[in-house]
Amino acid sequence: MARSRTSKFDASEAITNELIRIIERGVLPWRKPWTAGGSARPLRHNSEPYQGVNNFLLTMRTVMAGYTSPFWMTVPQANTLGAKIRKGERSSVVVYYGQSRTQSDDEQDANNGNTEEARVFRFQKSYRVFNADQIEGLPDAFHPDACSVPDHAPSAPIPHMQAFFDAIDITTVFGGTEARYSPPADKVYMPDISRFKNPLNFYGVWAHELAHATKAPHRLNRNYGLSRFGDQAYSREEIVAELTSCFLGQELGFTAHTLELNASYLYHWLRVLRSDKTAIFKHAADAQKACDYLIARSEAGREGAADQAA
């Protein structure tokens, strides 16, 4: 009698299909203003923030489910805390990357047993987590009180955000109605903040365009091939810029934003995701690098200004 075979769970395919279904509804949940328990980023049970694609995925799931806690954990971690998952709750898949060194017998013979020449293989594994709101019996610390959302005057700069962006050593030219990055000029072009009723959207757009500027060869040298409007390379770069704005917004307090969100923009996402189930993982990693780069340049700029003023 033949054994029944259970297909192996493919985390990349499952996550990508979930994201496709969400985008097909015409809504990008990570663009909604949110905090959970005073945190703008999902946290592990030990308060360590998630990064990259896991940050993006758990942010999206927090917004969609309306969770009020930023904390996520596995079943064993909850059990260790004397807590248990509520009956009927569904888990969320997250991933991690590792590497192993392997060497064939032939390679060992050729290298006289020297393992320094072993090949390094990167691998992806997945595991499942639950939000603290799905768990009974956790200490109160896993359900922190929400922080009040500050009000911002319309069309006026927000001091800490303005200071952050002003310190980045990438030239931004203000005026007109277009927001774009010009590689030949190596400049970002932005409408003035007065054109934005909500200043948070101004900083979201600015972050998006600065993210594009990080692709320059003298910065992160990010290249997906010849890019023309609407092609695969263009679409992939747009996803990186969107995610960079999302990650940077978590640091500063705004949400990802572009001047327009239409069927064409959503199509860019869908064509990439449908053609490559690993795309969101690659581009979230690139976006995290871009976010870290912009934060580092802003810090360097402010430190330099402080030294000159001293």
C-alpha cells in the first residue's frame, strides 16, 4: 500500500500568497498609522525588535488583526512564562536565516582535510508565533498601555523629523509638484511641505525618494538591471523604496506614503510577487539596509554639525 505524502510547507510561497491576497483587495495595511502598546515595531518576547521581512509581516498582521500588544512569541516561550495560547487562535509565520559549512569527500581530499575551504550554504527556516493578545496568563508587562498620538499642525514641519532628514547628505531640491530621485543629478526633488495637508505624508514621500537615492553606486550600489517605468527592475526598486519608508517611519513616527496609490502602483507589487516567491524577502532585506544607511548618514550629519558648533 503506497504511503500518502504530505507536501512540505513552503514558507516563502505561503507568505507571498498571503501578501498577494491582501494587495489584491486594494489596501496596503502597513500604511495605516499604528502603534501597539506604545511600540511602533513588533517585539520578540525579550523586547528585541524584529527587523526586515519579519518586521514588515508582523506589522501588517498587527494592523489587520487590531492587536494592542507589540509582543510575539512561540508556544514554548509562552509556556515558559506560565501562559497558554487561547483555543482557536491562528499562528503567524516568521522566518530566520542561517548558514552551514559543508564539504564533500573529494573536496576534503583535495584540500588535505583542510576545512577552511568548505562551502557555505545559506538556508531559510520558518517558525510560528502568536501575539500576546492571543495568549492567556502572560504578565502585565506584555500588555503595555497605548501612548497618545501627538497632533501635528497642517503643512508645518515636525521638528525631530525635519532635523533627521536635513542632516542626510543627499541633496533635496524643493518646489513643483513632482517627487522623484534623479540618478544623473544625484538629487531628490520634492514638493514643498505646504502642498501636504498632513506633514506626516510629506516625510513619508521624502523617505521614499531618499530610499531610491541609496541605490547609487557610491552608496549601496543596488541594481536590479535596466530600469524603465513599469518593468520588473522598476517594480522591484519601488517595493524597496516603499519598505524603506515603512521601516524609517517606524523610527520617526510616520507611515509609508507616495503621492499616488492607484491600480498601476499595486500592479507593480503583484507582478513581482507572482513571478518570484522569494522577492519580498530579498527586497525587505535591501530596504532594511537602506533604512540603516539613512539613519547612519543622519546621525553622522548631526554629529558633524554639533562638532562645528562647539
